[in-house]
Amino acid sequence: MAPVPPVVAEDGVRRFDGVTYATRPGYRPRLLDVQVPATARGPVPAVVWIHGGGWLEGDRRYPPPTVPAALLHGAVLGAGLALVAIDYRHSLEAPFPAQLHDVKAAIRYVRKFAGAFGVDPDRIAVWGESAGGHLAALAGLTGPHTPGADALEGTEGVGAGDTSVRAVVDWYGVSDLAALREHPMPPMPPGVEYPDPYEALLGGTEGARPDAARAASPVTYARLAAEGAEGAEGAGAAGAPGAPPFLLVHGTRDGLVPYSQSEALDAALREAG
């Protein structure tokens, strides 16, 4: 479904709120919001924001408490960029790779309707925090030439289309699910029940589903690129030579996602060049 005309806010920002980018019977519609800066005088680059929440919860409208929405949105719009905030299926709605399918569906949708939104289809980046950082990294490192691409690209939303991105910002995202065996989630407070986010994402434990854990780990694809991306010769897509630049941000005292997760991805990306 094409986006309806935008609402123009008092500050001149053009807003497309609650746009449906993908549907499937039995699931809630997947929605996105687009904000285009008032200063835009032509197609502008777009940043796709992917929220966190352990893949179990979260909402496109609510950034983490450490970064209020006004600050996040203002920084992006103030830089002359459009902000695209997306929802995606949570892991208890559907396990991986449903979440990646939704991210890629949103990218395809924005690219298809770039003219209506006023964004440049050739300048789309992804930015996510925590679970969203993990999905942003996967979006940047997988493409049509990635081994197993059919299972990773999905056909949600507008169907086939280009899901490549020009840059990735990954805030403290998981990169290697197998390595998390050494760093289990901290226990919940007494009386608080919360599903294990990694088991919910994979549909089982990492030990029981090692192939799913590898497929859901960004380091898998960074290491493929470092090894010469066997099977992806001549590709300019992610998962092969030409993967986009990354910015990794991670606190050394993170109590949920170990700092070593970003170190591992950084090392693999550097080896890949």
C-alpha cells in the first residue's frame, strides 16, 4: 500500500505516521513512521531506526531511556537526514529470521516509495540499538549473494527488491550467539518472569539449534567476507566484498550484552577490509 500524503508539523517536518509496510494473516501489521526534515529541498538520505528490546518487546516510537525521542529525532533531522522508525515481529510472534525479513521488507518499501517520501533510494542506512543493533548488522552484512540468501531476504511487503544499505550503526548488538554460552543472561529479580531472549529468538537453545544460531550471528557473514566470500564472487552486496562501513558503539561495562560481542564483530570486519 502506498503511503498517504504527509502531515506537516509546526516546525515544518513532514511526517508519515503509521504506514503499513508489510502484512501477513494472523500477525499484526508491520508499521513504520517517516520524518523528513523541513530543510529538505530534494531527496535526502534516510536512516532506518531499529528499536531494541531483546527481540521480545519494544516499539518504533520509543527509543531507549538513555536517548529521548526528541534528542534522537532531532539529531537525525538536524543533520538533514530523513528518519524511518520501524516495528518488526517480536520473537514470540515468530522466531528468526522473521525479524530480519521485516527489516529488509521495510528497506524495500522505503526504496520503492522513495519518491513519495522524498528520500534518496540510493542513500539508505540502518541504525539500531541492542536487538536492533544486531538486526542492523545483519541487514548490512547479508544480501542476495550471501549463502542461504533465500532464507534471509524474505518476501514480506512489496516482495522482491534491493535491500542493500550504505552504512550501519550498531549500538551494543549481539554478534555471535554461540559465544553467549559463556555469558548467560543475568537472573531476573524474584517474582519476575521473562523468557530467555536468545532461546525465544532461535526457537530453542543455541545447543539444540546451532545452524539457526550461526545464521542469526552477524560474525558469520563478516567472517565469510574475510575468507573471500566464497560463493559470492563479483558481488558488491553485503556478505561479499563491498559490505558497507560500520560504526560500532558499546560500553565496556554493559551488563546484558558483553562488550566482547562488538569486539568480535570489529575484528571480523577489519579482517574483511
